[in-house]
Amino acid sequence: MTVPAVRTAPRALRTGLLALVEERLDGLLAEEHRRWSRVDTRGAVPVDDVAALVRAGGKRLRPSFCLTGYLAAGGDPGAGTVVDCAAALELVHVGALIHDDVLDAADTRRGAPAVHARRAADHAARGWHGEARRYGEGVAILAGDLADILADRLTADLPPHCRPLWNELLTEIVIGQHLDVAVAAEAVVDPDLSRWIAVCKSGRYSIHRPLALGAALAGRPDLAPVFEGYGEALGEAFQLRDDMIDAFGDGAVAGKPVGLDLEQHKMTLLLALAVRADDRVRALVECPVWDVPALRDRLDEIGIGHEMEERIGTLVARALEALEDSGLPAPWQEELTAMAYEVAYRGR
């Protein structure tokens, strides 16, 4: 998929602010490391785990959409509040990843050992007391919590009209993640519910809410409907691409294990639709222990990937329709169009 050409000015402006976001994250985490190392070297371990994941890279998708919403709405590039908010969104994402890896028993993240796996290995190598797995998971849970706490610190100065958006974002992640786990445990096959979970736990906090927060910080809450229409559709496409990467992708390219959703019995939208469409998939899913290779083969045989690609294309078109007659400056409409294609057709 070819990404449409865009004017360089909007992207260059956002890139400049993203550099400030990186500085803010680095400075905050370095100060926290110094602060807690003075108490005891062990005190900085959760900080270091958060910092390692932040510095491992990533797409910076959520800060990018927050900054884009802000700048597209006419926000002052010199204001510091939006930089803090964008940095906070990345910390929330890092905390969610750390917790998600524990929930999914995923051993790698961004090409390196996941926090819980690394800390469990430390425990085992040093022959400490207790169970290595529980220690690793406990440290990871605390590190994820710390990321959220630091994010809240960065958003302490959010204007009052932005606070409900921030609170809703945090709540949606937790409720969506819980429903994801519950539906997997109960083997619920409900495409509508699977779609809602996908949008709630990932799509909204990745695209819709960051855009809305940026616009609100710029004093343009009237743009909320535009960014809701764009963000909800693109957020669903984003999560469907995640499903596709997990079902058919390459772990070396993705920077994380693939096939984990199937191994964890996750009823993704992709799988829920396949169960409804094919008796063989349903039979495989009804087994107490899933034969993941057979399931992946069958998903490929019935062409569910083609159906998902069509669905993603429809969602991207819907997202772009939301930009029409939005009143946003043309260069920013072009930038949001390019971002839509980049998000929906990424390989990782």
C-alpha cells in the first residue's frame, strides 16, 4: 500500500515537538532513577524497567496523534502542556505493554526480553528465595503501575475540561483489557463484542482520545466529532492490523512473538468472524487445548485475511470521510490521511 504524498511542513512541525517529548521522557526518568537510587539501588529497578522500554523505540503513535490534533486545531507550538500530555500518553502505553505482556505470557517486547521475563531470569540466575515467575510478574506489575503514576504527574496541569478525556482513556484501557481476558476464558464468540473490546482497549487510546486531547488543549473541543469519526474507524483498523500481524505476521519484523492471541485463546474480531463463517474453525476453537498451527492454517485456507483487508480498507475510507468538510487546514488533512495509511498498513 502506497502512502499518499504529504506536505513536509506539518510533519516537520510535529517532529520538532516529538523531539521535545523525548527530552521530557528522558529527563523525567533520569531524575526518578537518581532519586530512588539514593534510597537503595533496588529502588530504581521499576524506573529502569520503564525507561528501558521507552528507550527501546516504538512508533510513538499516541504522542504523534496528540500533537497532530493539537497542531491541526491551531495550537501554539511553543506551549509546554501538550508536550507533557504527549509524553504522558507514551508512558500510559508503556505501562499497558508491561501489563499486557504479563497477562499474555509474552516473553519478548520490541526485540528484547519482556520486563517480567527479564526479572524472572535475574531471580533464577541469582538463586533468590521464592518463585522466579511470581517475582518477575510482580516487578513487572509494579513497573507498569509506576508508568501510569508518572503519566498522571505529567498531566497534573491539564485544564479542567481535558481531565474527563484523560480519565476516560485510562478507564477504557482497563475495562477493555479485562473484557479481553474474560471473553478468552469463557470462549465467547460474539463479533460485536470482540469489535467493541478491540476499539475500547486499543483503538480509542491509540488514536481517538489522543487527537481529542490535543484539540481540547488547543481550545477546539468543537473538533471532537471530527476526531471521533476519524479515530474510531482508524482505531478499529489499527486493531484489525494487530490481529492480522498476530495471526499471519513475522515475529522478527513485529518485534514481538506472533500467534500469542491464539495461544492465549483470545477471541479477536478476526477469529470471532472466522468461527461464525467456518465449522472447522469452530471445531478447533471448541477444543480445550487449541492446535495453534492447525488453526492458523485453517484461517489462511478460508481466506479470512482477505476479508480483514477489505474491512480495513473500508474503515480507512470511513476515517478519511470524517475529515471532509471538517474545516481543518488542508495540509493537516493531508497529514492525517497519510497517518491513516501508515497505521492501517503497517507491518509491526
